[in-house]
Amino acid sequence: MIEMILPDGSKRQLENPMTVVEFAKSIGSSLGKATVGAIIDGVQVDPSHIIDKSGTIEIITNTSEKGIEIIRHSAAHIMAQAVQRLFPNTKVTIGPVIENGFFYDFDPEKSFTEEDLAKIEEEMTKIVKENYEFKRSEMTAEEAKKFFAEKGETYKVEIIEDLGVDKVSIYQQGEFIDLCRGTHIPSTGYLKAFKLMSTAGAYWRGDSNNKMLQRIYGVAFATKKELDDYLTMMEEAEKRDHRKLGKQLDLFFVDEHGPGFPFFMPKGVELFNKLQEIWRVEHKKRGYQEIKTPIMLDKELWEISGHWFNYRENMYTSTIDEKEYAIKPMNCPGSIIAYKNNLHSYKDLPLKYGEMGLVHRHEFSGALHGLMRVRAFTQDDAHVFCTKEQIEEQIIEIIDLYDKFYTVFGFEYHIELSTKPDKAIGSDEIWEMAEANLKSALEHKGINYKLNPGDGAFYGPKIDFKMKDSIGRIWQCGTIQLDFNLPARFEMSYIGADGEKHEPVMIHRAMYGSMERFMGILIEHYAGAFPTWLAPVQARILTISDEQVPFAKELFTKLQDAGIRVELDTRVEKIGYKIREANGDQKIPVQLIIGKNEVANNEVNVRRFGSQDSKNVSVDEIIETLKQESVVPFSK
């Protein structure tokens, strides 16, 4: 008798071996139809896997996160099959799942065109209708190398050699055979909703010394409605593209002389400064002290911190006076040196240092994307040095601060806890202690969180804040990282109540993350139409004729004196044109129109962005209104 234990602890007895799908059907027909795999004794398996011994089982359905990944993985195989049908001499390489979709890298005889994508998608539809079963088999590594070499699939041979294993798994659907770990859907007919999105160049293994391949991106979902919703969201996202709006609103640009190094125009700097201003005010209230550390520090420091061995490929270096230096990719070592500049007592803790630090990280040119992926950015780093007893209260305070900020920008968010990665420094005991502290703080707050095993930083576990923007996209910005390792590596200490030296705990945290990236997210979140309190230009004064210019200039001065970010438009243009420009492409929150009646009555005609309505109010009233609307509307 075979006994399987389900996630809820219930048990089911099987008289004979059966497949995962058959097992799911024995629980319920609808569950059987939704099954795309299972996790048996901690190992993910196909729906066709035979259950022949007792163990634990978790059914993976098409609506679960793991299920969607399986669907997308299978879609990549179906796409590769379609490509080789249409372009028989194309070599296949790898086809992983990515966020919202998948891609496959090909080595074709010629680059794919938009027309080719349409043909490939049509061929995929045929393969889906043909409903080929996904069949798994195993070969020895030598057999597999010989098999793929005979097919001319040199990339697959290279992958097998690099794996260094005795056996590999192979998947077949119809005539197409691929090297793959799995898991896959029952058959090609199970793929209900997909679309190919774009093609781009990509170097084999991401190395510019290797051959340039052709990458095709696609998306896949469990249902057509989910696909349609996603495509609608992408259409809206295209309209909100921060690169387009950045140029339209004259906020920033990227020049060919500095790929990945954005230029900020005056309005962009206003927005940048406003974000920094509210950050400084709220952090000062909580006892943070702002510091500024060098942009370049020597190799020895980065060796002590571990960055030289764990992050070297992303660092820019230079030799000065025959000594090797690196431009900082992170601010934390500088903050540690600042801490060590003075002796500290337990009475000084928690000690909170904040820094708007400019960091540089090398990114491949193909990965650069406006403000979202750059090579130089300002990180709103803060480091809290505290005792072990203070950890939980400090984590809770940081969570509350993040909540205050994300809420004011109109973001919903969820929290993820990431634990020790394979590439890490520090003992298992220290990692377990750090992870337990973060879990305790989250549970104290009653926060539901997702666990990401193995996704922590190399020096400690972390809490990530994933924000949902106005069109439903998820962005990761805020982090809280607990670090017992760097204090030990840098021999940090404080004098305890017992008069002895003790090692402080270090909490790394960044709320915006990258200031530049956060700005890009905000531009798209608001579609460039910033709320009055945040807008780089809060109001624009529009004159109907030259007669109103003196009055307009006087109003301009009054508004500036009141701290309002205001522009003056006295151009000799039709007022309708000026209004359309301010209320349209420039997305100015408040337009103040002045004609002869307004001058006579000491008034302005007020129009709001996105509205055709207007009303006259006194100059004093509009100044007071704008002052009130300039206050950051924190809820608590």
C-alpha cells in the first residue's frame, strides 16, 4: 500500500502506482484538469510522473506561481519547436522562464524579423492543436552529447559538458527533442494563452566575447483573460514609458557619450530634490544623522567587506599611485569606517547613519533601460548599528517608516523574506540568528510575508518590499538587511554596560533603493501627472495679452516667496494653445490664467490638470490653497 501525505496533513492510500494526474483526479476531477505538476518529497516532478512509493505530495495547479512557471517553460519549448520547423538550420541554446513570460536564445542563419515572429506564433498555435505529449526520458551524458552533436546542436553539447553530471533528462514533444530538467505541462494542447512580444540580440552566456544570438521573448498565462489583461497593461505601460515622458516633461535624458549615466534637467532635479527633502525631514525625526563618504576607496577595504570576491565583476576600478582602488558599488563599508572613527558606548546605540550616496555598478549595455537600469545611481542608504536586544524594535520602526512613504505615493505593497544564498559569508549559526530576528519582527507586526529561500544578500538575510503601481506592475524598491558578518570582519565594537567590548549588529536599509529608479517608477506610476505636492512645477501662470504681464510677474514673485514651484508663460500665443500645452503634454497640476478681468479684480482663473472646468479665486486664496497642497499628505 502506498501512502501519500498532503500539505494539510491528510493521507491518501493508493493500492497501485499511478501518475500525478491520476492521483489528482482521484481527489477531484477539476483538480486533475488543473494539475501541471507536483512536488513529491521536496522534488518537483511532471504530471506524468509515476507515484510508486509513499511520501509527501503537493499538487501544482495552473493558477499557482509554480504552475504558471511550468506553463511558461513549456511555451518556450513549443516556441523552439516552431522555430526549427520554420527555420530548420537554426540552433537552439537555452529557454528559461522570466517574470511574466519566457525567452529562448537561437543561433539562426539570419536575424528574425517582426514578420517572422508572426509566423512563429502561428506555427506555435498549430503545435498546440496537434497536442503532443511532453515525454521525459534520461540519457547518459555521453549518449546525450553524441545525440545532440549528430543533430548539429553544439550549444547543447557545451551545456552538457559544463553540467559535469553522469545523466541528463531529455524532453520530447512531437519531432522536437530538447535537453531540459523539466517540469512540463501534460501536452502542448495545454497551452491556452500566449503571445510572442519581441526579438533582440543576446550574447551566448551573456559574454560579449561570445557569438551574438537572437532572443525571442514571449508571454504565457493560464487563461486568455489573464493574457488580455496583461497585454492591456503593457499598452498602458507603453504610454507611461518614463523615457518618453522624461523627454516630454524635460526631466532627464541619456546621451550616447554616457550610456547608463543619466543627465538631469532642472525639472528633474526639482523632483529629485523633493524626494530627498522629505526623506531627510522624516529621517531626522527618527534620529538619523546624515553622513557623506568617499566615492572611491582602496582594494583592501573591499577585500575586508567581501565585495572584492563576491561583486568584483560589477565594480569599476582604477590604479592611483600604484595602488588599486574601486569606485563604491555600495555605501556600507564607508558607513562602517564612519562608525569606527569614534569610540561608542552602549548608551550611543542605536546609532543611525543615513547617506544619499552615489554608487556605480557595471551593467552590460544591453541591460540598460532609462532610469530603471543604470550604471550610476544615488542610493538612499541608511545603516543602524545596535545591540542584539534592539534588533526587533529597529526593524519594526523601519517597516513603519517604509509604510508611511509608500502609502503617500499611492503604492500597495507586499513583503518577502529572503534567506541565505549559496554564495555567502558567515557561519550557519549567525545566519540562523539573523533570519530568526527578521521573522520575529514581521510576526510581531502581524505581517503576512512570502519566503524566498536562498535569495538573501551575500552578507545577510533581507526583507524586500514589492510595490504595486497604478497599473498593477510589481516593483522591488525597499530593503532591510540584517548583518552580523561585516561588524565581525571590520572588528567593530562598542563598550557595554559591563565595561567590556561587544560587537554591534548592523542593519542595512534603503527605502527608495535607487533614487533614479524610484523616480522612473513614479513617472510611470503617475503617468507624468504628479500630485501638486510632488510636481517639479506646481503651477503655471498664463497671460492672455501683454497687458497682464506686470500683474503676472507680481503674482509669480508672491508664489515663489510662498515656496511654490511656479512658471510664468508670457509668450505672445493664443491662450487656448497655452492652456492645451500646460493642461496636456506638460501635465501642470494648476494653471493660473490672467486676463484683464482678473487683473481688475485681483484674481486668477484656476484650471486643474485633466479638467476643462475653471473658476476665479482671489490671489490670496490661490496662494493659500497652493501652500496647503504643497504639504506632503502623510496619513500618520
